[in-house]
Amino acid sequence: MKIRAAVLEEFAAPLNVTEVELAEPKAGEALVRLAACGVCHTDMYTASGVDPSGYAPTVLGHEGAGVVEKVGEGVTSLAVGDHVVTLFSPQCRECVHCVSPKTNLCLAIREQQNQGYMPDGTTRLSRDGEPIRHFMGTSTFAEYTVMPEIALAHVSPDAPPDRACLFACGLSTGLGAAIYTAAVEPGSTCVVFGAGMVGLGAVAGCRLQGAARIICVDVSPERLELARGQGATDSWIGFGADYTFEATGLVQVMRQAVEAARMGWGLCTVAGVAGRGETLDVIPRYLITGRRVCGTSFGGVKGRDQVPQLVQLYIDGEIDVDPFVSHRITLDQVNEGFELMERQDGIRSVIMFG
């Protein structure tokens, strides 16, 4: 079928919204009609050319929500009409990582996905007979996408797609960093560095876990006000925080987050993505005196099992997602979405389809 999609033709150039071919889903795959897609920093990071694993041409986008239109042979967990959230972090439920509670990093299709291919090593996207690679296994800057069954989370249709899509990346990453990776304890003190989508999710996650003090650090008064709406409390002076979270991608801030962790047992969770070749400089004494540092991908969330649970928290009124959607744009305005992000205008621009 012919669809319209935003193609990264070359790095550091605007995306080209054009017509491409999308093939039918093969065994273990599903065709999804996109309803909404968030414009995430990772898309802009790859488009800029600084992503060492980036490639072109490719259809960007990974923060999608939509409806299943067709399923391939052998698909059992999804049916036509199901509402889904796309998962750049799949969950096969069978590999050694999926059966372990220690990680969410599924191994089933990781190698092919990282190279821009479907599990069988081919693509479903093409133009004039030439293949176009998939991005993060999702390619949701498009009217339709074909994805592996194990990379789609079946969610409640009660969640509007412009809110549900945020759980495909940024919001789940922040929530999961607090709930799953750090496993914040009730009554603890937490500091979150960065009040973007991931940081605000971390604030909400700390609140849901019962943290007593949640301090959010950001240079934007508007974003700090949003953080207060998610549960951030007053400032506090003490031995440092039980839990700190870094959600900016700046290595200098990562170091601050480590140093702000409490002596003895403070845990710093790094969720931000640093630039190519950057390193984190930490004074060893901070570690010797009991501080710990860990990283998190997609917040440690096991996508097919736990994203639906997080979406349900929104439906039940436990998380206020509405303030995160700053702009609703069309696919043709995707480059404007990048410009809004660069200006830090709002939290999330969401592409609406149809």
C-alpha cells in the first residue's frame, strides 16, 4: 500500500514528507494505522547526524499509538481493532532477559532492529523499488506501520491516542526509572534533574511510589510548575537524596546527580542519552562512600506487560498526562515539531493522523 511518511533522506536536513510503499505484514507481524505520535528528542538526535548508530534513508518516529488493521500468520496476542502503543523496546517473553526480573532489554530481535530491519532481515518500507530502513523497529512518522507482534502493547481504548502515545517512550521511561529501575521506597527523598517528558515522568513515578520529598531541578520556571503538578515538593537541605534521577542527557548534570545522592546508600539513575564520545567523570570517593550509579533504558519497563498497566494508571486518574501535550500538529508539520523542541516550547508536540 502507498502511505505518506516523514523520511530522513540525509542527516542535518529537514525530513521529507513523501509517499512510500508499505508491504503487507509477514508472519509474526501486524499492520498498525497510526492515530498519534509524539515528537521525541531521540528522533531529532538521529536526524541531526550526531547519533553514532544512525542511518538514512529511514522513516523516523517511535512514540506511536494506533489501531491494528491486519495481522500476519501466527499472531495470537493481537487482533484487528486492538488499540496499541508501539514499543521500541520489545518483549518476546521467552528470551533469557525477558524471563529475568533484572532487565527489560529483550534479545529476540535486537540485532536486526538496531540495523533498521524487521526480524527476517528485510524491510517493509520501500520507494521506487529501493528499501527504506525502519527506525527503532517502529517508524511511526507515517500513516501506517508494520511492526513485530512482540513490539506492540495492547492497551485500553479508553486512553485517547494523543495521550497513550506518550507511554511509547518518554513518559514510561520516567515512570519506570522511579518505579522499576530505582524502585523508590515510601518515605524517601528524591531529586530529579530535568523537567522534560522523562523527568516529569520520574517525578510522577516517585509520587506513586510514596516518596516524601521530591525535588525537581530545571532552568525553566514553567517546567518546574509542571513538576509541582506531578508531585514535586519543596526544596530541602540534608545529607543528599535517597534517589536521584538524571533526565537531561548532559554529562555535567549526570555528575551533579551522582554528587547529589546520599552518602551511604544514595542511588543515581541515569535516563538521559549523552552525545557521541562523551564520558561521565565521577570522583571515586563518591562511590566509595556508598553512592551507586545505574542506567535505565525505557525505564526498565517490560513493554507488553507493563505499558498497559501504566496507561491504566492514567485512565484511573493516578497520572495527569494532559499537561504534557503542548502542541498538536500534522505530519506535514513534523519539522516544526523539531523546531518547537529546540526552543523548549512545551513538553511534547504530538502528530495527529486522520
